[in-house]
Amino acid sequence: MKLKDARHLSADAQEALRYRVINAIENGMSQSEAARVFSISRTAVHHWTKAVNEQGAKVTFPRKSGHFRRVDNRGERLLKKL
């Protein structure tokens, strides 16, 4: 079964989802069951749970703002010409 990617959600919605999942696990739900109920991967649940266990309940998850590519020497020369 192909899981729907949560990256289409807003950053606030993603954060709310993470906290709902963590709360469910802290209240006795297994990681596998949480993954099924919230339609996310078990790997994501594992990473979120691990982060909370290592960093505490107030863990913040980084928000990705896009992909950046490094400019090589040739690209830098071309940019300087502009």
C-alpha cells in the first residue's frame, strides 16, 4: 500500500500530526498501530519517537525550506558575468 506523503501539508499541519502521533504512542498505542491509524510510515514514527526520547517533549523538528544546489567554479564565473 502506497502511503500518502505528508509533505503536501502545511508546516503547522505537519507539526500537529507529529504531536498527535507522539501523544498517541505515549498513551499506549504501538508505533506500528500509530503508523496505520495516521497513514504515515513506521520509519517516520520511529524517527519522531526517537527524537522525543532523546531531546524531550519540547523537541522541534526542522522545517525544510527548499533544496539548494552548490555553485561550482564555472557557475560562479557565469554568475559574476551577469
